[in-house]
Amino acid sequence: MGNIMRYGLLWAATGMAAGILAFSEFSLSWGILVVLYGLCWGILLAAWRLKQVTAVVCICAVLTLLTGYARMGLEQRVWEKQAHCLSGSEGTYQVVLKEKPSRSVYKSGDMRGLAELEKIAYPDGESRDIHGSVYIYFPETQGPVLLPGDRWYVKGALKPVRLYRNPGKINLAGRYQSKRLLGKIYVENPEEMKAGGVSGKYGMLRQAEIWKGRLRACFYRAMDKDHGPIMMTLLFGGSYDELPEGVIQSFSDTGIVHILSVSGSHISLVLSFLTLAGRWVRLPEKIIILLSITGVLGYSVMAGWVPPVIRAVIMGILSAGGLLFNRDKDALNLLGAAVLCMLLWNPLLLYDVSFQLSAGASLGILLFYRPAAGQLKQISWIPRFIAEGIALSVSAQLITIPLVLYNFHRLPSYFILSNLWVTPFLEWAMLLGLGASFSLFTCLPLTGICLQAADFFVGLAVKSNYIIAGLPGASFPVRAMTWMEIGLYYWVLLLLFFHDYWKVRRRAAYGALGVSLFLLLGILAETWYRPSMVAYVLDVSPARAAVIRDGESTVVYVKNASIALPLVSRETDSFLQYLGAKKIDLLLWDDTESREWSPVQLSVPIMNVSAASGEKRQITDPVLRRIYGVNKNRSRWRNDEGLYVMGTGPSWIVSHGKGCLFIDGGKLPGGRRGEHPVHCAWIGGAGRFKGTVTHGKIKRLQPEAAVYTGNKGQQAGEEMALFHHLDCPVKDTRDGMAVLSYRKHWELE
């Protein structure tokens, strides 16, 4: 109980986060919420008067949970009041840029900028005030630099943001909602964008961009053409579109990509720089602290003053500052205070992966750095600075590993080496860059000296990092962890952290052993009760994609839709990595409705292909060899474990024992019903021009479950209704990825 009271703010932040998560799972009216609040406060006052410490702590925990729930409810109400009715509306939009536009990663030659909506003028002359934000995509031109606060009149249609709800990737829904993002406007002709002057909004961000522009020009003149953008990104983040090709990938492979975005380590470095500078000129300690915090706030404005930067500033000042000024005992509470403030300000940050990783890394350092460093320092042959570097690198990773595996599906092998060797060079470059930034307005010769030295360190760091990233097995794919595995992982961390506690309390040790056995048995049960065949039907409409797992075998089905092909490749590839698939045993490729050759591109090796093409094009063996490296188009395929696939044009049957999946491309498989496996599930959808489902087809197949995917429209609604009429469970992938699992019969999960 003493530890709970001691770290009250940390536990309060945890309760707040639990309440935010509970909002998506439970529905409570505001009346019930008010009643619960009143009851809790009454019980709390009574327990306080009776000095019942345990009851006080429990009621406080419930209150923080209710606060998180209520805060998320308020956020949802604000979101629902945004102008969602604008979706699809065409007209001239009056907008104000909220950030400096950057190059789009999805379409070469396009720029993307986040803008605040002010007004819309419809083609009939009517206009109205509107609220919300929008992404504007427009061709890159050689005109004046666009800055925050610029007002523009943009002609076009507001298209809704399409979020594909497949697991194993960064959650963008919360990020877009926190930005009040209503959609996108695509500008094909630059003449459809007209300048409207400076609005007067976002003045601080605008001035920061002007200062950064001056620094950028100075850095680019004095440094190598590739090192200048890296230097700007190291200092202020956000310049990723200007980085040389391959830099981000190499930093990801070595586990130090976090240094390219403003985080707690940047704030700590700036605090250290300002503190050392203050002590060098012999300022009083309190003045140094005040000036350092002021400097950090100014630095955060230069870095964009967007939510991730604000989060890094608060967490950096409180948690890193706690260590800097020898307030180790308060550091966990300060971290809790930072998280609590951020969640009260914006509860949707809880779903932002950058917030999760930053908070997790900070917590890992505060919990495990000193114990790990103490253990490593006992090894006589490891130098002290290396022991501390290893402890810092490992402790920062411990809490975040499940998050990294879920979102990125890879782990770096040499992150300790890169943190010990590459990161110090980059930190020296950052210190020199900060020195150059301050001396630019006071002593130009010193600026040149600092930038020349920084250029050397950046070059050394980048070359060293390329060498490490090029080593065999620099990073390796790892599947996401199950809930039971995540529970066991964090339970082991708790056992390690409280190992002294278990040693002296026998009952607690027995309880810990019981929890460990329960989690181990849960993992064994997950493995034992795993379906013999499972099909994951992805949300990628208007295309179709499914991943079928049978033991260690993987079959992937893709029905091409040319306009969505990059999306299909990206979503399918991410999900395969999420599952930990090492290879695709058979790719089922339906290219019958595409207008031109446009094969799906996957990073997972493909062993065999069964392909169907349109009437005017034939997928020949040389085509398959050139695209996928396989020598034959297989209409029938069987593996040693008994998985059998048979193709009939654009339709396939995937079967094992008495269970089969019918992938409906419009043609019904040959033979009578009794010749096919007893238990059948159906995957399909309306084609581009006509439906594929009939009463007779369903009667013949007698599916136990169905998943509807692909193009949408009136035909889709009629076909879904037919399944319901025949009492066949059916799910539409518009509601997110669907899962069909087969044990003794098929069922939708």
C-alpha cells in the first residue's frame, strides 16, 4: 500500500488510461456516470473520516477510471459535432494551413498539407462557415514557400478518409480524430488553388518555420548535400521527405530511428546543453533551470509544437529532468503526472503509437536502468560506460517490445551496438548543431566551425550505421504476441522488478507462481485449441484479399482492382508479417477485372502461384516467372500435410479433411455436393458489373459461414440479405477484417 501511495500520480495515469480504453467496450449514459461519481465521492469521504486507507485507495482508483471514461466521452461528443456532412461536397473551400506542407509518400510529385476549414462556397453560390481539418494534396510547384497561417481558396470535392481496419499496423483512427480530420481534397490543377494572404492564425508556428528556413539555408550551405537534411531532422524532426534514400530504413534496421524524431532524449540533450552553457557563464542554479526550461519551450516551438512534440517536452522536462537534478525518487511520479496531463488534454493520444512508445521507453528506463546497470557493472571486464550504455539501451526496449512487434513486426539485432557506437556521434552532431543555431545570430565564424565539425560526425554516424545495417541478420521478422503471451511477458518483468519482495514473502511467492502457471497454461491452451484451418479476410475493398493458414502452410488470395493494388499489397504484406509468415506456399491471384498487368507485390517469398486472368490477356508461365519467380500456373496443388487447392477459373476450393473454403469468383466448382468436403465456408462478393451469389448456389454449397467482401452497392446489399434469409452467418469486411475458423465446423469469430 505504501508504494501505491508513493507513486499515486503514476497509478492515477494508469487508471485514467484504463477508463479511456473502457469507453470503447462499455456504454454508460451520462446520468449513470454522474450517479457513480456521486456514490464514489460519498464513500471516499466516509472512508477518509474513518481512516480506511485501503478503501480510500480503491475508491480513488475507481474515480480515475471514471474520469478517463468521462473525458473520452467528451472527446467523442466534440468529434460528433464536426461537419461530417461535408463528405462528398464539392465547392471552393476557404482554408488556413496548420503546418508546412511536405511531399506525399503515396504519389510522386504531390505535396500534402494539413489545413483548418473556415468556409465553403457551393457551386450554386451558397456559402457557410464550417469547422474541422482536411488534408490537401496538390502538385509540387516552384512558387513561394507555403507556411502555417497562409489562407488558401481550394476548389474540389472533400473525400472521406478511408481507414482499413486490419490488425497489425499503426492505429490512424485516433490520430485523425484528434486532428479533427474530416477528409481529403485532391487538387489536380494548380490553378484551382488561389492564395488568400496571411490569416494571422498560427503566428508562432509560422515564425518558427521562418527561423528554421534560415537555419536550413545556413546548414545546407556549410554541410554536405546529404548531411544537411539529416542535421535538420536530428535537431527539429519532421524533414523526412528531404532525407537521402535509404537513411530511414537503415536507422530502422539498427533500432535507432527514434533519434530522427523529437523525443525525450532530444529534450534531455537540450537541457544538458543549456545547463552546461549557463554554468560556463557562472549563472545561479535557479536562473539556469528557468532559462533551460524557457529554452526547451522555445525549442519545442521550432520543432513544430504538435502533440508528439508537446508530449516529448512535458515528459522530457519531468522525467529526464527528474534524473538530471537527482530527483530519482520522484521520477516515476513525474512521469505519471506528464501522462495524466497529456491524457486529460487529449485522451486520443493513448491510441497514438508514438505516445505509447515514448511513455513505455521512459517507464522502462526509470524502472530497469539502475538495476541493469548495477548488475552489468559487477562484470569486471565490461567498462563502466559500456555497461551504462547497454543498460540504457535494453531498459528502453523492455516495456515497448510487444508494441513494436504489433506495429512493426521486426526487431533489430544490433541495437546495442548502434546505440553504443552510432548514437554518440549523432548526439555530438546535435550539440554542435545547437551551438551553430545559437551562434548564427552572434558569431558567424563559430557557426561555420560548429557546422564543419557536425558534418564530420553526421557522415561518420551515417556510414557506420550503413555498415551495421548491412551485417547479416541486422533485423529479423517476429510475429505479434498473443494476449496471453503479452500477459506472461509483462508478468515476468514484474517478477524481475520485485524479486526482493517475493524472496521475503512466502505467500506472495506462491501467488506469483500460481499466476505464472495460469499464464503458461493459457498459452498452451491457445496452441492446443488453435483451429485446424483459419481464414483472415482483409478489409481492402474494392479489391479482395484473404490469408488462409493451415498449420504452418500459408495460402494468400488476392482479387485485383487496379486502383487499389498498392493498398492491397501494403495491407496484405503488413498482415503476413503480423502473423509471422515466413513464406507463401500458394498465391491465388485473380486478375480478371484489372485493366492492365498489375501484380501484387509482397515481401514474403512466394513458392507457387495459381492465377486467373481476363479474356484479352493470358497469364503465361513466362509472365509468372518474370513477376513471381515461379515456373508454373497451378490449377491444382497439394502439400504433404493434406491441404488441397483446386482452381476453376477465378474460383478456388481450399480444403483439408472435411473442411473447405469456397472462394467465389463467379464460377461454381464441378461435381455434386456430396463430392466436396462436408463443412463449407464461402468468401466472395459482387463483381464489378454483376453479382455472384444466387439462391441455388447457396443451396448447393450449404455454407456454414460466409464473408462478403469487394465492391459495394445495391447488389451487395441484396446478396447479404440472401445469406441472412437462408440462416447463414455472414460478415461484411466493411466492418473490419473477418475471421473464419474451422475446428469441427466453420464459425465466424
